[in-house]
Amino acid sequence: MRSLGNNPVQSSSSTSANPTPRGWPFKAGSIGMAVMVLVFLFAVVFAANQNDVIGWIIAIIALGWLLLAVFVVFGVRGATRKAQEKFATIQADLASRAAGGPAGPNGGTELVEEEVTRVNAVRDQKLDHSFKIVQVQVRVIRDYLGKDTGMVERALETIEITAHNGRGMIKNDDGGEPVTGTVVN
């Protein structure tokens, strides 16, 4: 397991002579490829010695499996290489951001402004939904007032919970107190 930061122990171990994990002297795909080549060579030798159709069919099947194994191994290696490059790019970007370096032409302020705008939009949508719930529950109270006290009690409880959750969305981050200010009509 590797850490994401610039760890001096990690950087010294990553430059060692053994780049493969857990001390393997060769890559895992090499074993499978060697086995497939041996199977193919054995099938060809068997087919040549016996000189019959079945031996050559087995050799062709072994060749097919060998080609499939080559395709899979090189495909996985290529995908792994691309993923490592992408990971290194993301890691370098995160390291530059953590170091306080500019992430863009405006020093990363555009990204922060977009994130704040997105967060505000989500909060506003949640608050709008809470107000709609309150409006529906007011209608329920009007419809069942004097008819079904249980339904009125549940509607009042729903309004209370919704109001509590809504106020929780607009609390200050520093003290946990509700936001204060002037209501503008």
C-alpha cells in the first residue's frame, strides 16, 4: 500500500532496482506467456511427429489460446500504464494544490467559485424542497383540522422536523449558531 503524498521513504523505495511488488523477479504475465508458448510448442512437436489431423487441430487451438493470452497480457499492461500515468497526473495536481501553487491562470479561484456556486445551488434546492413539504403539510392540517387529530399531529411533527433540518442547512460554519441578518422583501 502506498501513500499519496511525497513520502521520502516511498520515493527511495520506488527508485530501487526491483520495480515489481513483493520481490518477484519477473512479471506475473511472463509465467502465463511461458506456459502458453510451451503448450503451443509441445502441440506443434506432437502434431509433426504424429502427422495427423487431430495433432494439427490441437496445435491451431493452442496457437489461438497463445494469441488470446498475448492480447490480454498486452491489453492489461497498456491499460495499467495509462492508469498509472493518469494517477501520476492527478497526484501531481493534488500536490501542487496542497503546496499552494496555482492550479490555473487565476490561482484556482475559478474552481473554488464554481464549487461554491454548486454547493449553494444544492443547498437552495434542498431548502426549496423543505418549504414545499411545509406547504403540503399546512394543506393537510387545513383539510383534517377537527376531523382527524392523529393526522394533524403527524403533519405538525413533519413541519417541526422539516423546519429543524432546514435551519440546520443555514447555520454558520464557525459557531453552529443560526445565520443572522435582515430579511429583505
